[in-house]
Amino acid sequence: MAEAGTEEAESANSTQGAEAESDPILDPVEPEPETPPPPPAPEDPAQPIVFEPWKWYDATVACTTATCPNLNVVLHLTEVYSNAGQVTFYCGVCSKRQKLLSATLMDPQPPEE
Ligand SMILES: [Zn+2]
């Protein structure tokens, strides 16, 4: 009885993956900045604000456009000239009209140059 020596030559050709697939660099996902809720809507002026013509005023305005990042942010403007008494304020962010909240006649008026 001859033993059939079957030598199995183990092929040790373990090809290790030479090309390690590098993960594609994903754009870092920036956490969404937490946008604080807009401040509450400023109250309407108690009475309509009337500018005297040709005077300087301090004024507070706020943008009331719902989609504006500056929604309800009250801005204090100094040295607003009333021109003929019609003053319109526009939001520097959304270019919509701002709501005039208050206007205070400057006292004293700035000296004319
Ligand atoms: Zn705005």
C-alpha cells in the first residue's frame, strides 16, 4: 500500500491589496451655525413720527422683512437729515424698507459746515 503522498503546495501568494483604496476626502460638513431666533418685533411708535423738514435727527429703525437676517434688529442711526420731511430708510442687508421706530430731534443741531 503505497501512500499517495499528495503534497499540496500551498501557494502562499497571498497578494495583499497593494493598492489601499484611500477614502475620498469628503468635504467637511460644517455644523450648521445656530441662528438665534430673531428678536421680537419692535413695537410700533406710539404715534406717527413726523419729521420737521431740514433738521437733523437721531433715529432708530428696524428691518421687518421676515426673510432678512436683520429681521427686527433695531439700528440706531445718528445724524439723519430730514430733507423736506420725508425720510425713508432702507435695510442695508435686504434693501427693503425699514420700519421707523423713533426719531429724536438732535439738540443741539449739528453745526452747518
Ligand atoms: Zn432687511
